[in-house]
Amino acid sequence: MSVTIYGIAASRTMRPLWMALELGIDFEHVPTAFGEAGSRKPEFKSINPNGKIPALKDGDFQMFESMAIDWYLARKFDNGKGLAPRDVKEEALTLQWTLWAMTELERPVLDWAFNAIVWPAEKRDAKVAEAAMASIQAPLKVLDQALAGKQWLVGDRFTVADLNVAATLYRLLTVDLSHVPNVKSWLHRCFERPAALAMRKMRE
């Protein structure tokens, strides 16, 4: 076993865990918490000097950043499964959607989630949650339009692009998305995959 994924499933570590499960690779999961008891330990910071999770080791190769890890795993271990891009156009579109999710969606989704459902009531700020949800609406409409008449974002199959964007939107599974029906059906399609269900058991 050469691949080791560090981090707790209830974090961005869910992304490489999901990818590894999709690919069916043999991997070790080392639960590593946030902070001084985990990601700030010197031995972990030798893998990710930022002191954050997740991180990955594959033999003597190591890296950090969850979506980059997903890209690496898909490119190395795809073996015809179709999760990796098949040509330069698919590669460009996969990067497009991955970077888009990080720049347009990740921060407001987290701001909404922490202030609406994650933190205890006394720590939540309803105004922050409301503003964050409002800022999510425009990118959701972009995604809804992109999915019109399509099952998946890139090509005719589930790919790393779908995984990266869906994982960013994980917290919205609890939200009414009927106003963006293509997003709603696509998001549930992604998270009903066997590998996604296995990851969710690890997380929840």
C-alpha cells in the first residue's frame, strides 16, 4: 500500500477520500485532526508545512491541497474508469470547474454552513448566513445553466470535475434547490454514487 491520505473525513479530506474510493485504489486513511493535536504536529508539517488537512503521500511523493490531490489521483490511477480528462479540452474544462468552485463557491458555502447549521446557536450570525446564501445564488445559476440537458459537467460521464464541484457544495444537500433543478438533480446524482455513500459514512 503506497497511498496514504491524512485528515478527518469531516473536512476537505472528504474530497480525496471520495476520489480514492471512486478509483478503487488500495489506500490508508490516517485520521488527522485540526490544530496542535494533529495538523500542527511537526511530523505532519513535514508533509504539509501549512499545517492544514488533507495531505497525501504516495511512496516518496507527497502533496497537499484537496483538489490538487484529486487531480493527481485521477490522473495516476484512473485505469480506464473515466474520471480523468481524456483530452486537452476536457483537461481545460476540468480545471475551469475546479478553480471556479474554489473561487466562486467555497467561501460563501462555508460561511453559510457555519452560521446556519454547523456552529452552536450562540456562535451563529444570521446576517452572515443570509448574505452568504445570497452570494451563492449567482454561481448556482451558472452551474444550473451549464447542466441543462446534461448529466455531468465534462463529457458524458462522472469525472473529477463533478467530484470537485459537488464536494464543494456538500453542505447544500440540506437546502431547497428547487429553483436550480439541474443542480439539484446533479448534486443528488453525485452523492448517490456508491463511493460517495461510502465517503459519507466515514464523514457522518
